[in-house]
Amino acid sequence: MTDYFYTGMPFVMRKENDGQPYHLTQGDPGGATSWGVTFATWITWQRLHREPATLEAFKVQTQTDMYPIYRALYWNANRCGNMGPFGISVFDVSVMSGPARGAKILQTLLGVEVDGQIGPLTIAAFNQVPDQLQLNKDYYDARIAFYQSLKGVSQFLHGWTRRADDCKTLVDSLLQTDAPETT
């Protein structure tokens, strides 16, 4: 199966998708961010790898410095590589709202136990989905409903919705392009 991580990363790293060097946006529930990774997530990553974790070091991180975090904590954590192009949708929600939220939305749609961790049973249920375009639409709808349920984030809702629209369009395009031929 094709690994779509390097297809998803340019999408996540778009400037309008928070792919920017260090910044702190007033009202952003994630707090200080660099290349879409929050300072809190980066500190945890650094400590896990016994590396220095200072704000000064965080401020000078590059896009490429953040790729291992995205791969491990969001892509691999939710087994996005096992879902073909659709994995990009789960990846983007995981980046924006945490891996557990990305998993819970999918698990709810698949009708499996909702535990916030994508494991073999979730992947098996995913592999039984006859129409991934419909699943992508349903996932998009659930994603938007989640964002709309959040309190105190109205200033971000337009941007989050635009990002979700763009992600759905990207994944739909890939699903249509990569659809297996039928004879």
C-alpha cells in the first residue's frame, strides 16, 4: 500500500493550515505553535528523547525538524498508513484535535468500540468499507460537527472549516485517482 505521509505533510504544512514558524495566536487553545506543533507536544517529544526542551530551542525549529513528531505521534499513532488516501483525513484531524479525536470519529462511523486508539479491529472494519468516498464525506461531516460543538473558538471556525473542506477535496481526489480498476 502506498504511504501517503509525504502527500499529507505538504497539506498540513500549508501556511494557512498553521504551517508557520513559531507564533502565538491570541485565543488559540493550543498555545504557542511552531510548524503546527504545540510547545507542549514538542516538550513531551524532547523529554522522551532526552533532548533539551527550551522555548528558545522551540522557536528555531524547522519544518523538517517536526516531521518525526508528525510521523510518530499522529500518522503512526493512528495507523494512517493502513488506510490509503483516507489516512490523510484521519491524520489531519489527529493533528488538529489530537490522535484520540481522529480515532474516535472514525470508530464511531465504523460502528466499532470507541476507545480513541486505532488498532486491528478498527483497521479490519475500515477494510470492509465499500465506499471510501462516502466514508470521507461522513468523516468530514463529523469533523465539522465536532468543531461546531466547541465553545469559545468561533474566531477559528471559518479557518478550520476551510481546512476541512480542502482536506476532503484532496482525499476525494486521491481516492478517485487511486481507485482500483474494475473489469
